[in-house]
Amino acid sequence: MTTLQAEHSPKTDPKYGGSKEAILHHYDIGNEYWRLMLGPAYAYSAAIFEGPNDTLEAAQERKFRWHMKSAHIERAESVLEVGCGWGTLLRMISEEPQVKKVVGLTLSDAQTVHLKSMNLPKVEIRTENWAVHEAAPGTYDSIISIGAFEHFAKHQDSEEQNAVVYRDFFSRCHRWLNPNGAMSLQTIAFGTMDRKDASEFMKTEIYPDSDLPYLADIIKAVDGLFEVVAVRNDRFDYARSYDEWFKNLRARRDEAVALVGEEEVRRFERFFKIGSIGFRMGKIWLLRLALRPIHNDWNVMGTPSYAEGHRLA
């Protein structure tokens, strides 16, 4: 362990790997307000759209199915979701007949209340940071994280400190995964924008104590731990997701104001507009990655049956 790693850890920084205060600031403003904006899918991350007439709900389910396929849920008995939101994916995974246990991690108290009220079979909800999550080696067959990675690092910290956090996350996931398991990750990332030019409004009013990675940061963090099976940049999908949420908010604006007040609604209207423009301009990207853990027992003959199961459309 390097000196930087020793100095920068969950033991020395209570916000390491994700600030609970920042999560509460953004997410714990009312579950009904979020439901109003997000619609029936109740999912706060980029969907996968197909065609101009696609609905947000169908596109969100398509997104979740892509991640389930990438993480090979069809052969998993134990699954971890890091940053489980309001439980749409947890519900879908729990409905898979071979799945025996699903663990969902969140730092949001409001999400925890909602998730526990769902009484999902085979699902365990933990209000817990991944950086203090404990699991024996090989505990999970699949790990999925959608829209949480953005909260792991902090814009106030140095790039070196953030690199330590990213590497730590993937190291833990590698250890927790069954050697024949798989992982799927989705995160917003810097595209053509320089980190120093990031919006002060986004850093202070929307996502305090958070930072975005570059694709290169992720590739460096997984080096020697995971093989990248697939990577895609679906930035236009996130722009359209923001547009759909904005439409939902505008359509029921009076209800939204009654729930959270005029100032909060205006903040989100500005947020969705800025985000949509940023994705369309390529300043920010939406990355989806399918990952396979690297192990020392790989050989020159390869493992055809294993590789077959990791092919993606």
C-alpha cells in the first residue's frame, strides 16, 4: 500500500467513496417528487432509446436488460447492485428464477424507506457505502452499478486521490466476484470538457462532493483486474432522458412546486437543460461497460464455453 492509499481511505475520510451528505442533498428531497419526474420506470439514469417513438419506460427497461445481460444475470445466484436507486433493477433481478440473493447498496435514507416498503423477495437492502461493504471473496456472481460511480470521487480532491478511490472500488469488486462472474458499469464521464471547466452550478447546487471520471481513468483503474468486454458511449441517450424528465416536470409543474417549492423546481429545470446540452455537445459522455474479471488461471487455449457466454450483441 502506498502512502497516498494509507492516507486516503475510509478510516481517514468519512466521505471516501461517496458523501452521504451529498447524496441526501440531491436525492432525499421527496420520493413523490422523483416519481413525478422519472415516470413509471422510476429510474434516474440514462435509458437506451430505439427510434423517435420509443417511450421512456420501454427505453429504461431496455437499459436494465442490457446491464443484466452484460453482468450475466441469467447464470447468477448472488448479485450485488451498487447504487440501487428506487429498486427497479432489483425487482427485475429478483424475478429471475435462478437468483437466490440480491444485495442493494444505497446512501439515501429516502430510497431505503421506499425499497424496504417494496418487500422484494430475495432482496437485502443496505444503507451502506461500498467502501465499507464486507463480502467474502467470490460472494457474488454478478455486480451492477448504474449511475453511482459519479459520486465516488470528489471534485475538491486531487486526480491522484480520485484515482486511489477508483482503483479501490474495482479491486473490491474483483475480490467479491466469482472468478467466472461478470460486472456491468454505467457512469457519466467527462468527454471533451476539461475537468477545471466543469460547471460551478453542477458542482455546488446539484452534485456537491462528486466528480466525473474520464474514460482513461476507468481503463487505468481496471487495468490487471478486469478485461473490458464492451464499452459504449450513449451520450445522446442521456440527453433524451433529460429531455423526457424535463417534459414530465413541466407537465406537472404545479404538483412539483407543491411538493418541493418553486426554487427546487427551477433548479432541476436548469439542471436538465444544462445536462442535455452538455451531452449533445460531447462535453460529457455516458459510458456503459461490460467487464470480466482477470485471473491467473487463464491459459493459451482460452476457455471457449466461458467466452461464448460473454459475447454481447
